[in-house]
Amino acid sequence: MKFKIDENIPISVKNLLMDFNFDTRSVYEESLNGVKDKILLDTCVREKRILITLDLGFSKSKGSIGIIILRPSKQSLSIIKNIINLLIKVLRKREVEEHEIWIVDETRIRIRKKI
């Protein structure tokens, strides 16, 4: 699986995912920080990358390869890393499918399919 980390996600999350051999890029690497959501999603589709973000606005997006929205109780690095560790455990057993939106918090993952 390939991921793109949104600008609101700490760069250390990219490194954590890469430690588990997930092909991961940051919007900063491609100068995509600050672009409109549609441009970011189009780039993810073109690159076949799943977007990881804190932006709940992406839950209404259509035409994506997949989106993971992190919902920490507080936006602290330790909580976000705990969520990513939970996510990695699940990703080792199941891939994000096209058009799925995963909402991930500290205790669970909810999966919705957008058509």
C-alpha cells in the first residue's frame, strides 16, 4: 500500500509507516501543502496513494483511492502515534479498498464505502 501524509499530520508518522515498509510520501515532498482538497485527492488517485489526514472534511470526498481520517481525542504526537500503531496492526491484515474512508481513533476503526 502507498500513502500520502497530509500537511496536518506530523512528519514522524511518515517515518513510522516507512519503518513498517509502507511506501509513504508527504505533501511537503511534492510541494502540495496548501493546495485545494480536489488537487490533493486527484494527485492521490494519479499516484494510487491513500491519503492520511486529520481533516474530517475529506469524509465527504468522492473519487478517491481511499482515505484514512485520524480522529485523536487531543492532537498530541503521542496520541497520533498510538492511533498509527493501531492502524498498522490492522493494515497488516487488511488493505484499504478503493473509495473506502477509514475513521480511526484511539480504540477503533470505522470503515465506510463511498461510491
